[in-house]
Amino acid sequence: MTASVRGAQVNAVLATPLARTLAERIRAAGPIPFAEYMHECLYHPQFGYYSKAETGRFADFYTSADVHPIFGRLWARQFAEMWDVLGRPSEFFAVEAGAGTGRLAGHVLDFSAQKLPEFYGALRYFAVEQSVARREKQRDTLGIHLENGTARLAAELPRDIPAGCIFSNELLDAFPAHRVLVERGRLREIYVALNGETLTEEPGPLTSDEIEKYFQQQKITLQEGQEAEVNLDACEWIMDAGRRLGRGFVLTVDYGYEAVELYNERHMRGTLMAYSAHRASEDFFAHPGEQDLTAHVNFTALDLWGRRAGLGRTGCVSQMAFLVALGRGNQFADLYDEGASEVERIRARLLLKSLIHPEGMGETFQVFIQHKGVVQPRLTGLSGV
Ligand SMILES: C[S@@+](CC[C@H](N)C(=O)[O-])C[C@H]1O[C@@H](n2cnc3c(N)ncnc32)[C@H](O)[C@@H]1O
């Protein structure tokens, strides 16, 4: 281990119970890889950001699913078309990974029940969420659909998914990432160490050969001094999802880039961000367990690792292109609730704007779709390109 990478980071190490727990661990056994630190910050069973009930979460950030039900309604239309493309199997598994409190699930299911009754008859919705607290919340959100057997709650992806779509919204950016740095021409991993009473970063040896292979396989060479994230869990996850899927699609919505862009000179310090009170910062050690940490997704890696499990690339478009392609068929009539007043309609149109605005969520988020057991599928959501 050598000098600190970002020595300027100032933070109170004993600020949270998790900070104290991690400080003790580091004191006893030495620095921990950043990926382990991020894992504990987000998923520590007691103190992890995502292990706790969601109360107060909007204080930090919101996702597209929180903005307006139109997001889920248009996804429902896309799933119904996928069901058609697959030849209308008697059961269509819609498997939502990282379903949180079930907000998106509720919107997809309610809309399908009301507007797409034939599809709803075939729909088997699995809301997959590892956090017990969030799964409990889903019970309230999905009531009727759980009672009639259309929806199920699960902690893991179903073992076999004969026909359907495995999808996620902002899941993979919340997987713990390894962080690396190029130092004198060599790849080094970033660890979390203790400097007095302060958590700090320092480079050390790579924790896995897979990290070097990850860059080689994508023909990526980082520059001297460059920092970057390596999301090995996302590679494992996409392979696992592909293996479980018989026929159908994997749809991933997230912040991200192709590898050539993710690792170019515009991202010399990587893409890791901490979110707290709607502010993004690079102070990853402020309030461990009480702020969100995310790193952009590498779609090239999802493509490469997905291929190993039989997934082909269907396409990748911005969230704006995806939602506009799905909504324009009926001039976004799905935006309005029955009997909505003019004021409510105006409000709905404004919220739609924030989902598709090119300087906001519309271009920040990408929709990446892969398929298996279907030949050159054509999907409306991708038709804008
Ligand atoms: C950023 S939140 C997104 C929640 C939701 N999709 C939304 O758009 O509001 C990520 C969610 O994924 C869950 N999660 C993370 N890893 C998971 C895994 N391997 N399996 C299931 N859920 C997971 C977290 O507990 C958290 O609820």
C-alpha cells in the first residue's frame, strides 16, 4: 500500500454506526477493497442504505418510476409487444430485478389490467428485491395483483424463465464496483484505509485477475493516472440472467456508456458518485450507509458477457427515444388518468417532459435490450433509431 489517492477527502470517520463498524474492521485486518466498502455502504444487513426502509429516500434522489406512471405504462406496452413477438405464450414472465418498493411494478400491472387485458391474462410478474424492508412495502403497493396470482415477490430471479423479459431500472449502477488506478503503467486497485480517525483511499494490489482480463477483453487501455470502476458483479449478473432465460429479452435502463466512452479521457476520475439530499458529490466517505453510491454501467461489458449466456444485442437507445417511440402511437394518451382535469393534464405533460428532456433523464438514461431465442426481433421502443 502506498500514498493516498484522494488525500483531500475530509470526513468524520465516526459519523455513522457503519463508519464505526468499518473503522474497526480496518483497524483489525487492514484496508478493504473499495468494492467491499461500497457493498457495505449499500447492503450491510443493518446499516446499508438499501437495507433500510425507504422512508425519507426522496430526500436524496428519485428515479424515473417515481416521476409519473406513464413510465411504467409505456413499459407495459413494450412488454405486451414482446409477448406478441414471442408468439403469445400462455405465460409471459416479467421479472423486475431490484424492484425497490414496487412502484414501477404497480404502474405496469395496473395499466396492463386496465388497458391490455389479454396480455394481463398471460402476465406473471416477479418483483425481485433483496431488501426485506422494501419487499414488505411491495405488499401494500401490489395488493390485488398478489391476491389474484399475477404478481409474486421474490428475493432472487426465478430459476427458469421459459418466456418473458428480465428488466431493471437503476439496478446495475447500484452494484458494488471495484475501483482501479493506473500508477506507473500498472493497474492498481483502490482500497479504503484509515488515517487516524478518517477514512481514506490508497492503492494496492488487484484483488482479482478478472479485473485485468475485463479490460483486455474489451481492448481498453487506461491512461497514466486514470481512475475507473470495474463492475464485475454486473458481468456475473447478466450471464446469470441470460442462463435463466429460455426465450425473450433482458431490458436494462441505467446511466451508462459503451466502454470506449466510459473509459475515455473525459472520465479520467471514473464515474462514481455519492448522492445525498439531491446533491451529487465525490465525497464517498461522508456518512457511510446514509448516502447512495452509484457508478455508470458499461453496456459493452453487458453485451460481451451476455453473449456467453446466449444473449444477442437488440439495441440501445436513450430513454427519450424509447419513451417517445412507444408513446407517439396514440399521442401519449396513456399519460392521462380517466376523468383527469385540465390542470392534472398539464401537470402530467410537465412530468412527462422531465422523463424525456434531453438535458435531464431523457439522455442521461439509456435503454439497453438483449434477446435470446428470437430472430432479429423488432421492438417499437427501439424504432426511433
Ligand atoms: C437504485 S434502487 C432502484 C429501485 C427501483 N428499480 C426504482 O427504479 O426505483 C436499486 C434497488 O436494487 C436492489 N438490489 C440491489 N442488488 C440486488 C440484487 N442482486 N437482487 C435484487 N435486488 C437488488 C436494491 O435493494 C434497491 O432496492
